[in-house]
Amino acid sequence: MGWQQRITEACQQRRAAGLWRERHQVSQRGASQIAIDGKSYLNFSSNDYLGLSQHPQLLTAWQQGIARYGAGAGASTHVTGYHHVQAEFEQQLADWLGYPRALLFISGFAANQALVAALMASGDRILADRLMHASLLEAAAQSPASLRRFAHNQPPALARLLASPCSGETLVVSEGIFSMDGDCAPLADLQHLTRQHQGWLLVDDAHGIGVSGEGGRGSCWQQQVQPDLLVVTFGKAFGVSGAAVLCSEALAQYLLQFCRHLIYSTAMPPAQICALQAALLLVQQGDEYRQRLQHNIRYFRQRALTLPGSLMDSDSAIQPWVVGDDDRALALAAALRQRGCWVGAIRPPTVPAGSARLRITLSAAHDERQIDSLLEALSDAAGG
Ligand code: PMP
């Protein structure tokens, strides 16, 4: 059919299905406010759960890091990009989360793709929660291993899949707190079942790290679970970007030899790692932020539950308001914007068909007055 026709038709189909995605230009962003296309809004759509992306200690650490080490790492870690601040930060993360080793990645997306590519072989299987993040599902679909998905947060469904024979190795994957539903995985059950079948468990705790568990150590720590592979990301509660994989010494050795994303990609800039070290300290000492976030979640839910609409059962910072119909989700998001609140409308294929939603995210940086504004806007927009 030819390249031009292929890409034109794909775009036409996407438009026709009502699933066209737009990007908006952000001109300014504070911890709880955002300016888009020149207009200012209350921001209820970021993953900056603790409001750290604007914290002066973090900004200063990044600036000082640039002054000391320059802008970039200059090479991959296996060439000359493995800076001493990276070694130090990886050790700090490993000690903090109780693992022998931590390996830094440029992003959570890259980490998930890299692990699947490095670990899975023909004859192996990946058993994934149905709502697992695209970075893992797409990597799984491309890998020589087979992919089976189990019903969301249903250990018996996983048990049924585990019971079927497999000649190779089994990797079970789940998120800690699910990015689009905001609910928490039954990690102890998942770990128990996985171990019973000599599999490995991978937990992607992008939305739990920094927020839940003692000292912000995340959902696994909270549920006293230690997956074989723990993925944590730094673009959310840590307020920066990047990711780390926590694992055993043997697995770290293996990944450093066979993980192509580590070997062939430029290392994270040392200055960014300085910012991440500052973020880690703030997270470790961040009980006050976490308490404020919990207060905001309770404050919002108590009031939102009295409004018309379907608030999902989530006690995390992610508060999905399920609308069902794609166009209605877009219309509601637009109505909220007119009332000064920026909330993302999430549609398939990011979420299952028929479950389009507003993904409302709360932050420690919000105050009650701002949440009241959101509630009023929701009430108006939803006709309550
Ligand atoms: N895993 C989950 C569960 C996520 O929600 C995301 C980001 N949306 C990622 C991984 C990707 O992380 P990053 O943004 O660091 O690439």
C-alpha cells in the first residue's frame, strides 16, 4: 500500500474512532497550577503527588550538579558515563528499599521494556494483570515469550494460569498502585502464588513509590512483599524523571551484561542524579507531604461521593471518575477547563472500551480551597 497511504489511513481511522490525541503547550507549571495555551488552570492531572517538582532543595541540587558535572553524562555507563554519583545513588536506593542492588534507567518505560527483552526467551511465559502498563504489555507482545493476562487484581485468575504447564520460566507482572484505576494490587497473594510455581514476580510501583508505605518506600514495603524485580520511577512522586530496578546481586550482574538499554544508551546526566538524591531525601523525610496528600484524598472523596457520577473505589492520589462514553469524557474535561480546572480525559486504548474516565490526580501541593473549586466545577459540569 505504500508508506504514505499506510500512515494517512491509520490517522484517519484514529480520528474516525474519536480517539485522536491532542497535545497542549504548557507555558508554566507550578506544584498545583498550570498555564496551558496562555491560560492558567488548577492542575488536577499531574503525577507530582508530593509537589516535589518545584521544591527549592531539588532545584538547587540540580543546578549545583550542572555547575559541577556539566549538562550530560557524555556516554553510556559501559563507556565513560558511569559517574560516581550514579554509583552512590544506586547504593542509596538499594539500602533504602532493602535490596542488594539497584540499577538506574532513563525512564520507567525503558526499564520495563529492557527487563522483558533481557530476561524472556522462547518457551517462557509472562502472566500480567489485565490493566498492566503499556510499557510492559507491549514489550511482552514483542518478546518470544507467551503473554497471558489475568483478571485485574484477581489472584484466583492468576492461580488458574499458573496451574497450566509451561516448559520455560514464568514472570508474573503487576503494578503496585494501578495508574488508571488508582487501586492497590494484592501483592502478598501474587508473591505467594508466584513462588509456589517457582516463577519470578515483577512489580512496577511507579505510582506507589514515595507515596505509600513507611517512609514512602512504596506498596511492596507496605504489604511486606519483596518482588524479585521492583521497578520504581522518578517522574511521579520524586518530581523528576528516570527509574530504577531493584534486584539481587546475580540479576544485576546479568542485566549489566545483557540489558541492551543499559549498554547502548547514554547514561542519565549526573546533575539529574544530584536532583534525584535531593528528591530521595525529601521523600524519606516526607511524612508531612504524605499526610497532607492523604488529607486531600479524604477531603476530596468525602465530598465527591455526594456528587452524581461514578467515582472509583480508590484511596490513592489517583481518583478516577468513570464516565463510560468517550465523547462524554472529552466534553466533561472541556467543561472543567472552562471552569478553570485541568483534568485529563482518558479513553481507550489506554483504558478498556466503555470505561472512559476523568483521571483526577491529587497532590500534597493542593489546598482545600483548590479542591473545593474542583468539586464545584465537577458538580456544575456533571449537572449536580
Ligand atoms: N509504569 C507505570 C505504571 C506508569 O504509569 C508509567 C508512566 N505513566 C511508566 C511505567 C513509565 O514511566 P516513565 O514515565 O518513567 O517512562
